[in-house]
Amino acid sequence: MKSRGVFVAIFAAIFLMSVAGCVTTDGSNNGWVVVDQPSSSPPPTTKKQQPPPPPRHKETRGKQVAAQNHLRSAYRFLQKDKPDHALRELEKARTKMRPNFWFHYYYGGAYYLKGMFGEARDSWERAYRNTRNYSLRSRIRTCQSFAIYKLDGEGPSRGVLKKAVNMDKENRTAWDLLQDLGVSDTDRQPGYDKSSSSPYVQEKFGQRNGPEKDDDKVTKNGQGKEKPNHGKADKKGHKDKKDKKDKKRKIQDGKQFRAYFLIEMR
């Protein structure tokens, strides 16, 4: 019995000590002790499948450099008038890059030098869509005018050159080609074509209603018709108007095209 009483006393002491060492939620030692329930462990997370790693930067950079080298090589072949070699270099560049302005620009020049004027015009149109730079867009329209002249003649090429001038007033080549095609002042008379057969247009430019016929030509003494000299120089060294018609336009000159077209990628 005595041992039982000792056991009860020890248990009571332990209980009192535990109660005295705990505090309630209001900070006092009285009242019920609030014990937080142990939180349940979070569910195991499923391992997400990681996306494939991006291509290494060095490898991507290497392809870009190789593509640019092919473009520069194509430019050098175009300088040497070797369009077939240039096209091969451009195809190598295509496998290493997404076609850009310079790719389509050089492609159009290679086609033009091969005499494939329709393909040249279309390639330059793709180059036009790959830039927002108005100076480059004006250059594209000027290049297209050379090809369009071969395909459709003066009228359509003149219209394209006017667009080139409107985009870049400093495009001197476009101005020179326009003047050579008979447009001397596009700002003052933007809506009139000097080569038009309309009597109103001819009057606006101060020209006669039509060319003078041979039947109307007479000699100085008023007797007989004057024989045309068909482009031969007379005694004073002058030639008739036929030479002016036969004069080769600048837009037909291959050297003129090459001098304007060949600019190195920047």
C-alpha cells in the first residue's frame, strides 16, 4: 500500500509540473491547453517531364556565321558576273538560316544576270517584304524597274520608279532613270505621262498635237519634198530625230544595273 501511495504522489507531481509549464492561448497558466494537431504530410509530387534542352548557343551562333559567309561569297561571285556560282552559295546559306532581306536581294540579282527577269522581280518582292527600311525598299523598287522594263516596257517601269522616288527622295539613280524615260519633273506634273498620246497631256507639256509629216516638209524655195536622211548627219553635222528614238536607255544598260545593284551586306 505504501508503494502504491508513493506511485500516486509521483504521478501527481509530474502532472502538476506539466500543467505549470504550459500556457493557454491567452498567455496564462490556467485553463485548457490547446495542442495543435500534427499536420499530415503533403502528397508526393509527381516528377514533371522536362522539355528537351535548347540547342547550344555556340552551335546556333556557328550556323549564323556560316550563313553570312555564304551570303558574302555569293556577293563576290555576283561581282565577277558568275550568277550560277552565287546561286549555289545562296542555297548553302538557306540550309543554315531563315531567308532574310539580303538573301532575297542577292537571289534577285543572280536571276537578273541570268536573264530570268520574272524570277528576279519576284525575288526582289520577297526582299521588299523582309525590310521596313524605306531606303532599302526604294532600292528594291529601282532594281525591279530594270527587270520590269525588260518584261513590260517603259510604262510599267516608269510607274515603279515613281514609287521608288516617293519612298526616298535621295535615290538619285531612280531620278536619273525617270528623266531618261521622259519624266523631267514628277513633283510638278505627277499625274501626266509625257509620252502619252492624249492631246490634253501634249498641250500641258507644250508639245504639238502630232509629229510633222514628211508631206508637209518643203524645201526652202517651196518646191518639192525634202528627203529624209534616215539618221545620217547633214552638212552641218546634225542628225534627225530618229537617232533619239534609237538611243539606248540607261535602264537597258547592264553596267548601270550592276553599279547600282552591287552593295555589300551590312
